[in-house]
Amino acid sequence: MQRMGSPSVEPDDEDLSYWSFVDVAMDRTVRALPGVDAAAMRLVLSLHRAATSLAYDLESAVHRPRGWSWPGFRVLFVLFLTGPIEAKRVAQLSGMSRAAVSALVNTLVRDGLVSRRPAEHDRRAVLLALTDEGERQFTDAFAAHNRREQSWAAALDPAELATLTALLEKLMASPAALAANRRF
């Protein structure tokens, strides 16, 4: 992978890969737009590509074979951790819109994984919970999910893993991240 400061590369578009595209994007953007903060751009491009690759891998290797999507797994994970909770809170905690959660919940209820009932304090609010079958399937899926997480984490030694985790947590505590989180 080319790094900042390396000679510019003009690969044929056929030679581009998902990861080499970051190098090309960096080189061409910095040349075309001289005021660009290259370090910030590389951070965001690399972080986005890594997160997308990781989510795609988990979805295709673990969740899709079970008939779930990555967002569906995230809803199940929130319900596993919280127990019965309002749908709007599931949306907030999973980082999804209420509409997306509502559509996913319809499928999860249909599949017998989630139950839905009106909240006692507000009949307009909906409480969601895992069914017994949902909890069984989730715990089984999470074991496979965690094995994939371990395979990704194995690329780093323990000190690197701790450093990367701390840096990501620091990034998520930044004013920009906190402002973005308020939109959920």
C-alpha cells in the first residue's frame, strides 16, 4: 500500500482494488485540491473502508447464512443487552433510524425472534424484546460472530490492539463524534 509521501501512482482503473483506491484518491485529490488535509482524509477513508470491510465480512460469513442482515443483527444485539426496551431507544443505541428499526422489527417478529407490545406508560410507544427462540439463535450466532472478530483482531499484537481500541474510543469522544451522536 502506498503511503503519504510516496511517489504518485497512476494505475489503470482495472488495477485498482478496494484498498489501493485510498492511495489513488489521496494522490489525485491532494493534487487537484491543494488545501485538503491529507492526514484527515486518509484517516476517514481508511477507517470507513476498514469498517465497511469488517461489517461485510461479518454479515456474509455469519449473519446472512442465518437469514439476517448486519442491521438486523445490531437490533438483536441491542435487545440481548438491554432486555425489553422501546423501539426508539433501539434506534438510538443501534445508530439506525426509527423507520429502519421498524422495518427490521417486522421481519424479526415474523421470524419469531422478537416480540412487540405496547408500553404500559405510553400506549403509543412500543416495547421490543427477544423471544426465547430469538435469544437462543442470537447466542448461537454471537459465538460465530466473536470467532470472526477474533480472526480480525489477530492481525494485531495485544499492545497494538489496546492502542487501536484506545485511539478509536478517543476519536468517538471528540466533539465532532459527540455532535454526530446527538443526531441519532
